[in-house]
Amino acid sequence: MGKSFDLKYGILYHVFMKCYVSQNLIRFLILILLIFNSCTDSTPVRIGFISDLSSRNSQLGIDGRNGVSLALAKIGEESGIQGRDFELLIRDHQGDRTLCERRTRELIDEGVDVIIGPMASGMAASVINATKDSGTLIIAPTVSTDELIGLDDNFLRVEAPSLHQGEYLAEAVLFSGNKRICLIYDEKNSSYVEGVISGFKSRIVSSDVDILEILPFGDKAEFPDLVETIGRSKPDSLLFMASGIDTAGIIQQYAKSHPLPSLYGSSWVKATGVLEYGGKALEGMMLVDSYMNKIPLIAEVEFVEHFSAKYGVEPTHPSIHAYEAMLLYAEALEISDSTNPLKIKEAIIRMDEIQGIKGVYRIDEFGDALRPLSYYLIEDGEIKLIELSGVVR
């Protein structure tokens, strides 16, 4: 009985141990397969891009789309990120806030990992509202509204807040000695404009500069009345916060019946082809826009060459910032080894310095960009980089 029991016990123990070892071996193999699959994920990273691509003021969005596309081409040439491809999904909001929110939700429903855009500050609220439940990461190339300063959210941007543009423009007005100014802006992008005006006012508060009128417009049909109001005010300077095509149209109409005063424009004016639309009427206009080096960096020269070869035109600052936004996401994806928006955001914020096309910048803990601006002057039919001390009007 004893020997028989020991034998049976020994056989059962042996079978049990084989099964135990086999189960652990299976678990181990499954774990290895899971790790291997996670390291060789071939699922494309889905990039959503949203902007105005078809309305009268669509140039900003077209430039941004081209910048993102060029960045993705560069990433593709370098074998992607960890061997993964990128898929670009593009949506046109046509300059309409309601449509912008709907198009953004479409991108979320299609499973995008990040949204690059919008390009205009006036559309930021629509994109944020559409993504609030999903937590989708947003990187906006040219949104500069001050309404987003200091907010801990998933909205990051590579453009400095518009408040700084207003301060720079005020410095130019003060330097030039102008005293009587009218501010003209497109009310469709009021969230951007409010920051510029706020910065401008804060800088001239103790000066003798007098803001005669702050004049909004919403449509081209309002230009004649706008011109008449400006004429009655008799300003010595005009500051525009609008698209290049609208700014040029107002200036040309004003010049038909009035001598032109000093002209100033925010980055929106310069970035959207004001010189192309305005011609000789814009001679002497001063603009504020993204920083430019006196001697271009190697990366800047190469970017301009590649962009011009692909699209047949030189890049604008929206093209550059969109390109930077896409590369910034790719770099953060590499660092974090994850498409999780919180991990991507953390990786970006922890970067001490971010190498942009024209120089180094950084993004603070709230996702706001910190970078300098430059002055430009329209002279002899060209937009030229200038030092403030070189401005004489």
C-alpha cells in the first residue's frame, strides 16, 4: 500500500510539474510576443489637419497644410518614427466656426492621434470644444490669442501670444513719432485681435499717442463706410489686424480719396500676402512678424529650397510654423514612445530648447510658445527685415 501510494504520488507530482512549467512557458512566450508586437507597431500615426482651405482668406490654411505635408515628407524619407508611417487627414472648415467644430469631431471619430491646427485664433475655441471629451492633443501653428495664456489644457502652440505683437507695434509707432492712430481689424478673428490691441494699449498708456478709432469690419462690402469713417478722423497712422487681401483692399480704397498716413500691420497682414494684393500703395508700411535672422541658418536655407522646389513659392511664416509643429510632435513621439496625448505634452514641455527653422524657442508649462519677433518694412516693392533704429518715416 505504501509503495503503491508513493508511486502514484510521484507520477501525479511529475505530471503537475510538467503542466506548471508548460503553463509558465506559455505565459512567458505570450509576454515576449506582446513586447515584440508593441515594439514593432506598424499602425500608421494618424495626423489631423484642420484650417480654412477654400474661402477668400484661405491662404493661411493652404500655407499651413503645405508646411505639414513637407514635414511629413521629411519624416518619411527618414523611415518615419520607430518605423511607423504617418497618415494625414485634412479637413476644411471654410472659415466657419460651427463647421470647424463639426470637422474637428470628424477627425476625432476617425481616430487621429493629434490635430495640427487651426491656423486662425478665431477657430481655436471651436477646436477646443470639439476635443474636450476625447482629450486629443492639439498643436496650433499660428494661433496667438491671449485667451489661451496660462491654461493647463491639451492645446499647444508654436506661435507667441498676440499680446507681444501689440507691444512691438506700439514701439514702432512711438519711435516714428505718430500721435493720432486708427486701429482697423477683422471682427471674424477677434480673439487674436483683442490680444494685439491689449498689448498696444499697455505700451502707449503713458504716451501722447491717441487712438482715434477702433474700427471692426466683417465683410468687403463695409469697406466704403470704413474708409469714410477713417477719413473724418484724419489720422496720421493706421494699424491693420486683418488678412493681407482685406488690408490691401482698404488701403487702396482709402488712397483714392485721401493721402496715405503711416501704415502698420500685425503678423496676420504680412503672412497672408499683403504685398501681392496691395502693390505700390503699401510702400513704407511697417510690419511685425516672426523672428528672422540677418544671416539665414543652414536649416532655414534648406527649408526654403525644399519648400520652393515643391510648391513653386517661398514659404511664409505660417508654412514654417506648421512645419515646426509637425516635427515637434514627431520628436515628442520618439521621446515618449507613445501616442498618449498626456505623455506627448509632457515630453514637449520638458524640452529646454526646441530647434526651430529660424532659431531656438521653447514652450512653457501651459503650452504657450516663447519666441522673439522682428520688424519688417515694405520698401521698393519688397518686404525687408529692419532694425527699429533704421525706421525713418
